[in-house]
Amino acid sequence: MLPLLRSYAREIVERRHRVLELRVELASSPGAIERGHHLNELRRIERELERMGWYVGEEEPPYFYRLGKDGEPELAWAPLAQNAV
């Protein structure tokens, strides 16, 4: 599962970066369409991770969280960190 989570983390970083770049290009229709595509894909990744019990934070690079029984983060993991297993 670690390679899959790392792959999702890399994709999140790339798509978030591109969404920020495209904010400048919103006046053009192709830029708005591409930005919408990246936002949809980010939501798809977040839904898939949620099905596996992980939630994505807003940090860069992203942290993945697992919630405990009380609804608070029980485990935080940064898949792209140097010391991530």
C-alpha cells in the first residue's frame, strides 16, 4: 500500500501546483477547463483515500491522516518525507 499512497501524494502535489498556476490563466477558457479537470482529479483522489481510511491535509507536501474513534487524527504520515517508511 505504501507505493500507492506515495503515488497519490505525488499526484496531489503536482495537481495542486498546476491549479495554483492556472489561477493566473482563468481569463482563458482552456485554462479554466484544465483547472477544473485538476480539481476534479484531486477530489477523486481524496475520495479514494477516504475509502481506505486516510484523509488529506492541506500541507505541502501533503500529510495523510487516520482518524481515531473520537474523530481526532490518530496517525499522521507524510508519504513524501525523507524519513517516511
